[in-house]
Amino acid sequence: MTTWLDGATATELRRGGLPLSAPWWTTRALTTEPRREALRAVHDGYLSAGADVITAATFRCNLRALRRIGLDEAGLAWMVHAAVGVARAARGTGTALVAASMAPVEDCYRPDLVPPDEELAAEHRWLATELMRVGVDLVLIETMNTAREARIALEQVQGAGGRAWVSFVCEQDGRLLSGERLADAASAVARDGAEAVLVNCTAPADAEKALAELRAACPGKIGCYPNNEVRDAAHRWTHVDEPMPSALTPDVYADLLAGWHDAYAPDILGGCCGTTAEHLAAARARLDVAPDARISGASGAGTEG
């Protein structure tokens, strides 16, 4: 049975008119009650669309990101707890899992900026500890561009008593942005104890190659939540603070994921940048229909880019 991850948080916040520029990024949504209500509405939308897992807005809640905002030490953990609190409030008494996002401590698109091991361990340990204190169900170690940081982050989550999925961002040829082979990185974190290995923030056409590599390399659970934004070559690996159009409509996105489901049997599916609650609802509806109807409706899926 497919587990459904939610879609893009920043995409929906931007659509609602919230600026997400540096250094605040998505943590800006935690700063006032109206903004937290807007964030909760994003979670609510994905839950209504059928998400089994919603992701708290902790992507920019690591130590160095929060320090760049200018918060003092006493205020750092508050941001983490606020993000998880909004997600838990949205989940309420439902059965969806609340995951916390754990991103690269420096920049998800810049493997050249990954700090030394000691710094990585200390910073990921701090966030993992706070996430366990606030009671997340799962840590989603995501958009990892090197195996080194992914493994250190996983070690710190496990050391704090948490469970984790690990997700990598990939180039066109099934390699991480660092140049490492996805198959090698995925095998390493699977051996280290990741409950699932995924690919995210990767263009749909490139994500299919990555899924094939994951299926061949990992005996356990795999998944994918691709980037669905229209981006030209100049902006492929840059952060933008403006609404970006979706590359695929909800129906075409549903066809794509249905095709992947039949070809690679991923255990976890969802969406990254550019996906919305409408994309998730369409994909879930497509895969929830009878298998024969799904296969006939998915002809040509996986070729859209």
C-alpha cells in the first residue's frame, strides 16, 4: 500500500501571499498568529487531499539558519516547537504522521558548502534533540546533496531516539549534486538504518532515473516526491521568492505517479516544490481506482518532463 506524503509548503504559502525571502524563508510563517494559521491551512489542505504524512515547517530551523535571523539562543528551540505544534494541531486526533523536515545545515543546492563532520554532528544533534522533545513521529532528512551529511544527520536522529527517512536531491544522471552515485548513497543510508530512502526536489524526468536506481539498490522502502516547478537552466539550482508555475497539471502529475507506481513499486509518493493539494488529491484518486483502470489510464506516464 502506498504511503502518501504531502506536497510543497513554500509553494502554498507563496500562493497565499507570504514573502519567503532570506534569511527567514519558511520560518516567517511561524512569527505571528495569522501566519501560523495560514501554515496550518496548508497542512489542513494536504490532509484533506489524503496525505498520510504531513511535514512540519522545520526545513529552515537548523542552528545556523536560525542564528542568521538574529535570534538569541533562548529563542532557537521555540521556532522548532512552534513549527511542529502547528502540524500537530492540524493533525488533531487523526491518524496521519507528523514528520519534521531536517535539511542540509548550509544549502541544499550547494554540496561545496557542506561543513566539516564535527559541525554537522553538533548541529544535526541539536535539531534532532529538539524534535524528539516536541514529539514528532518521524524525521524526514531531505534534499540531501551529499552522502556524508545524510549519514551524519541519520546518526544524530537515531542517537536522539528517532526514526528517519532519508531523501536525496539528484542531477539528471542519477547522481547527487555532489557527483556521488545515488545507488551508493542510498545503499549506505539503508545499511545505517534509514526506514526508507527517497528522492526529492528533482525534476520529474530525472526522478524516474533515480527511482530506477533506488529500486535496484535498496531492498527496503523507497519513494519519490519530485520538483514540479517550471525552471529554466539558470534557475535550476537557485532559491526563488516568487510563485513559480507548476510544470505538470494535477491530472498529468497523477498519470506520472501512477506510471511510477506500476514500474517501480515505490512505497512512498508525494510532491516537492510546485505541487499543491490538488496534485496530491488527483494522484491519490488515480492510484486508489481499480488496478486495470489505473494501468490503462497511465499510458505514457513517466515521460512528461
